Amino acid sequence: MEKCVQCGVSADVQPVVAIMNVNDASKLKNAVPINVNGQWAALPICTKCHQEPKLKAHFHLRSNYKQGLVKAGSSNLGG
């Protein structure tokens, strides 16, 4: 079970991830990353919180979160 990083609701697999700086993510109560790439973490987030975000993050569908982690710190957003 995964908890949404914003509201804490549980699901087997959350559909979206929030890409955040590891330092910022570590300050959050429900921060359990599904993957970390250097200074960036992918954290599970539910659909409702993705649609009404209170977090400063980049959001990606679960299926392409690895690209989001790679691009997070890049100055070339084209990848």
C-alpha cells in the first residue's frame, strides 16, 4: 500500500507521482519515495491531490515518472 504524499490516503498503487527535491520531500509527513535520482524524489500522490495540489512539485503519470526524475534537474527541458 502507498500513501499519498499530500493527504495520506492509501491505495495499492497511486496513479501519479510528485517529483520533488529530496530535501523538501524529507520534511513531509507522508514522504515515502518510490524512487530517488540524485537530489530528486518521486513520491506517490492520489488523483484528487494531483488535481488540487498544495505541494510545490512536478507531476507525472506513474508510467513515465522515470523521465520526470531525469528531467527534474535539467536546464534543457527537452531532455
